[in-house]
Amino acid sequence: MKTQRIEILIFIGCGNQTRTQQEVCNLFKAKYPDNPIIQSTVSKIESKFRETGDVKDLAKSGRPKITQDKKIGIVLSMEENPQSTSTLVVSENEVSQTTVLRILRKENYHPYKFQLVQELNEDDPDRSGDCNSARTV
């Protein structure tokens, strides 16, 4: 993508030998028939280059993404203390609770303890006799 934007600038030219936007579109279409562009695209790329000196997109506004180090820190804090709450992890790592829960979910952590419900314990009464009598009926 960036190389195509640079090619558009090369097609435009510089100094006295500049081409019109329509000529640039035609040249680009001849080189890349599967990816034609329109005049407004050429205009935007040219103005972006004149303003910033580069053709790459500007940094997006909004909340920055969480770093890999923070993700690792969150997972490690849960590894060190599996009984800790997400609220405690939030205060340790200075991120939102939603972010902590999202990261833990992606790492296959669960907000509950797995328990086998059908498991028999030593103190459970022996019910095998009940089962045998039910089968004979």
C-alpha cells in the first residue's frame, strides 16, 4: 500500500513536469488494472505528502492499545496468585477491569473454579443398592 502511494507521487512528478490527477489515475490503472484509483485519492495522497512529508497514515486518535508487557504482567499476576480477584489485578496493573477480564478470557482463564459435580466423595452414602433394586423392578 505504501509503495503504491509512493508510485502515485512519482507519477505526479515534480517541478515543471507535473501530471494532472486524471493522467496519474490512467497511469496507475495501466500498471495496476485490478486496483484502479480515482482523482480524489490522488489529491488526498498529494496533500498528505505536502503537509507531513510522508505518505503513511497519521496515528489514530483514541485510547492507546495495551502493551504486550502489560498483558504479560496481568497473566503473571494471576499465575502467581490464582485466588486473587480481578479488582486486585486492576489495581496492580493500572488498567480497566474490562481489559483485565478480556485478557484473562483470551488466555483461557475462567472467573470460576471447575468442579466435577458427578464425582462421588468418601462421605457420600452408598447408593449402588438403590440402583440395583430399581433395575429389577
